[in-house]
Amino acid sequence: MKLLLIFSRAIDALNEHVGKLSYWLILAAVLISTGNAIVRYSLNMSSNAWLEIQWYLFSFVFLFCAGYTLLHNQHVRIDVISGHLSARGRAWIDIFGTIFFLLPMAVAIMWLSWPVFLDAYGSNEVSTNAGGLTVWPARLMLPLGFFLLVLQGLSELIKRVAFLRGLIPDPAEKDEGPTAEEMLAEELRKQRQEAA
């Protein structure tokens, strides 16, 4: 189990780095979008390549951050049942969901999207838009993004099993501290108390 936990930590580190890289790609997408809009409306010029770069950056962030989101336990959950269970019960639900839903879906999408990428790469497919970009980098994002999700799914599976065996604390616990709204409310309370 110790080797599996080392493997899990390596996967976590990989997805953490990818997630942090995505912060910068979001900034790049916003700057490109802003620049493109300014040029389009002030100089009456436009380029499909700049629009497609925005799409590529958005696709990268969306697809490559799925593993990062799973790492931080931020996926949308409907806790009608699991919210009333113990930590061990939630761990069993996560194990079941990972084995029977997450991993099969992610592996299937990764597997089925690989030939689409190979076809686009082999034919050097180019966007149908005038001045558009080469398509294969966008096609490659799908299998790679789901590969990162598969890896993170395996990492989460390892952590849930290790938790059930008493080797690590509950990996599903979020210790993020107060939210920005809670901090603001506390600051306002302090200011009211000082004023009184």
C-alpha cells in the first residue's frame, strides 16, 4: 500500500501542476479575447485564428482541469444519501462510483477519442474557417485530458482504500478555511463592534 500511496502522491502532484498552469491559460484566454475585441471594434479587423486560440485555451482548461477538480474534491455532488453517512460510508460510495462509473466512462472516452486525434494528425486537418488553425492539437486534448482524469481517479481510489484501512486521514475532507464571504462578514462584525 505504501508504494500505491507514493504513486497516488505523484499523480496528485502532476494534476496540481496542470491545474496551476491552467490559471495562466485562463489569463491568456482573457487577454487574447480582450485584444481581439479591441482590434475588431477599433480597427475593424479580425482573425479566425485568434478566435480559435481562445477555444483551444478554454478546451485545455476544461479538459485538463477535470483531474485537478477531482483532486480537490470540487466536482458537483448531490449528497441526498451520502451526506447522512459516515466518512467510511462515503468512502465506499466513492470507491463504487469510481470503479463502476468514473473509470469506465473516462477510459471509454479516452480510448474512442484517440483514433480521432490520429486521423486529424495524419491528415494534417485544418479548421474549415478561413485563416483557421491546425486541428490536431485540439483533438489531442480530449484523450490527454481524460487520461489525467483516469490517473486522478486511480489516485482517489488508492486514497479511499488507504483511508478505510486506517493508513491516512479522510481524503474527502475539505479544510479550506472560511470563504471570502465569511471573512467579509467577520470583518464587518468586527467593525460594528469597534464602532459601538
